[in-house]
Amino acid sequence: MKKDIGPATAMYPSLTTIVGTVVDGRPNFLAVAHVGIMNHGQPQYISVGINKGHYSPRGIHEHGQFSVNIPSEDLMVETDYVGIVTGKNTDKSQVFKLYAGELPHAPLIKQCPVAMECRLHQVVDFEKHEVFIGEIVKTWADESVLTDKGHVDPAKVRPLLFDMGTVSYYGIGPALGGCWNVGKKLKKG
Amino acid sequence: MKKDIGPATAMYPSLTTIVGTVVDGRPNFLAVAHVGIMNHGQPQYISVGINKGHYSPRGIHEHGQFSVNIPSEDLMVETDYVGIVTGKNTDKSQVFKLYAGELPHAPLIKQCPVAMECRLHQVVDFEKHEVFIGEIVKTWADESVLTDKGHVDPAKVRPLLFDMGTVSYYGIGPALGGCWNVGKKLKKG
């Protein structure tokens, strides 16, 4: 029996990220889980959706650059913290250790095993939110979270997943099967 | 030590969905994990990014409607299957049991514990992909996956997460802590 639960977002859990910007000359960070993957290929585009009331959008509009850092479970408290307090009245530039990449206005977080530097490609405007579509310029990763083939291994990153309904963070579970593979058994002929 | 791994997408794992459309008068389904949450509020918008070579976009363009169904781990094989074979030469209308919602061109999958009916709001065009931004018109859920408060519970849905690097599906792990809560301990004063 299916129940009508209204026009609720059921796209959770989603990946928790920390968006890095430079606002008023200072690095600023915001936890953002309303994110998306736009395409597959090069250039590669991703999206981050941010409420217009936040401080971070100023930096993205001013510099056309931002970073998307992927925290592991170990960084849950700090990640949550930068989603609670606003850069408008709190200096968040000292919460993390930073490192320099290619883009001067896309601050990168050392404690995050993976991070992407993005150049702003397009803004999709909604009433209360802006969706910033960024082109990934460069991705950095700890060697310890890479597979033998050089890909990021989610089991090693242990990312934080976000759910709005239960207002909880979740870890990821075990690998269940191969994509574009396990379904082959249903193919006919 | 951070390693430059090129402009790789590190936004995985992402939620695996099955996008339902009506193409050439027949329900069609495609596994899509390049998805996103655009905003928070009403109207609520989500995105699905689909390669232009696929069959499904025709139905979305023609009818301005599509469904986004959330499969559980139990449906991994069928989900993978509808990502492997194309509606251009395979009838996928019989893979799942369907039910009717409000929109006639957004077919809903009974075996999926949660599903959203979407009206097309905007198309963001990339070279090889289109990102379909849909407004959620109605969301359906099995009562068995809801919390006492009527929210979708990820631990009960047991969604499939997708990772491109390791080409694997993952389950979700345990709840780790409360959002907008665990970070409070870092607040000063």
C-alpha cells in the first residue's frame, strides 16, 4: 500500500560536502549536502545548492571559484559545526588546516581525504536558493584513499551521508555488487 | 601528502534512482545516479543528468513529466539491468510492476519503497548531457519505510549507492550522529 506523503524530497541520503570560499578576504566553509553530479566526461560539472541567506554565495559570486571538500566520518563534528554557525559573525577560517591548489579562491581542507577545485560555470536561480554549477578544475586526494588504479575508493574515504528526514548522518555500508554487471543475468539471448 | 588526480568527480557515492518515462506510448525505465537536490522548500526541485544518447530524454521532452523511483538493495539486479539495456531496442515496460499516481507520464514502480512524480521545470544543457530539473508534484512511500513522524527512513529503505571509480553499488551504513547537533560542542560561549 503506497502512501501519499506530499511533495517530499526523497533523494536522501546525499553526500555531505564542505564548500570552501573566500569571502571578505578570508577563507570560509559551509557544510552542503544539497549537491549533484551534472554529467559524466570532461569538462566535468557538479552542483551545490545554497540558500541565499548564507554568507558563502558572496565569495562565489565575487571570485567565480569555490572548493568542494569531502569529509570522512572522522570529521563529522567539525563538518556539522561549519553548517551551524555563519561566517557573517563567526570566523571559520581556523577550523581546518588548509593547503593551496591552483585556484586562489577555492580553499582546500587538509583533513578531507578528497577535495575538488571548481570554477563557477553557471548559476541556476530559485526563489530562496542558488545552485552553483562548477567545473572541476583539479581534484586532490590522499594517496591512502586511492585504489590500485588511482580511483577514489569510497570504502577508504568513509564519507558522511546526510538525511533530512531523520536529521542524521550515516556512514556507507558494504559493497554489494558491480555496476553494469549484476544486471546482465536478466539480459535475454 | 595530497595527490593531483586530475579533474575527477569525487562526488560519489551518489544515490541510485530509476527514472521512469513514457516514450513512444510505452513506460520506460533508466537507472540514473547522476542526480542532485537543488533546494529545500516548496516547490521542491531535484535534478537527473542523462546522456543525450539515451532513449528516456525523448519522453521527458515530449510530456514534460518523469518519475524518480528509489530502489532498495533488494532491487539491485533489476536496477542494474535497466541501466544496461536501452529502450531503443528492448521493451523495459514489463520489468517492474507499476502503479498510477497523479501524472500520466511518470510511471511509478511498485517494488521501489519510495517514488516521486516530477514535472519538468528546466533543462540545463551540456555538450553530451541534459540535466532535467523536475518539480516534485507528489511523493509516494511504503508505510513500512516511514518513521513515526512520517518521514522516509533511509535505514528502512536501504537505498543503493553508486560509485563510478570502483564501479560498485554500496549499501548505507549506520547512523552516526545528529545533523545541526553534533557540531554544537565546538560553539563558543
